[in-house]
Amino acid sequence: MVEMDCLFCKIVAGQIPASIVKKTDLITAFNDITPQAPTHILIIPNKHYVNMAEVANSDLTLAGEIFKAAGDIAAELRLENYRTNINTGAGAGQSVFHAHLHLLGGRSFAWPPG
């Protein structure tokens, strides 16, 4: 399902330009336009899901593909250390309601986050 008012659906459809890092039949990965680290890539399903919880409840193969893409991209970029982050819901910081995983790297990260 494609939501035509969804920013990320428009990126997948090629209607909005993005710096694409990886694209398969299932996922698209692109550089975040407001990076929070030297490497900040968003990995999204090509099909519209509101959040990653919905992906996990609907399609574990797709959820696995998203995490595999994160590891593959981190290896391709030779990131020795990286963080993956998923925000689910506005209260957790999700601002685009199309499922996505943040891949962040290139600097040290503190714990706990937020």
C-alpha cells in the first residue's frame, strides 16, 4: 500500500529526490536530510507501514531484511561502531509515520540516549 501523502512513499516512488544508498524490491535506504551523526541513513520498507511495530507484526521477513540492510550498509561503509534506532510513536520521537530504522555512525554515542 502506498500512501500518497507520505514523504517516504514519495521517495520510494521517485517523486521526491533522495540520496539513495541502497534499494531492493523490499527496502530503500537513503541519507537523512538532517543527520544526527556523520553517517545517518534511514532504511525503510518500500511498502507503507506506519511504524516498525506494524512491520514486525505483519511481515517478519521484511523486518529481517531491514535489519540485514543496516548491517550490510554498515559493513560497506566500514563502520566499526554504529547504532540502530527505531522510534515508534510521536512520544518516542517518530516524526514521519512510515516505518523506518535509523543507522547512525561515525562518532561516539552516549548511553542512555535521550
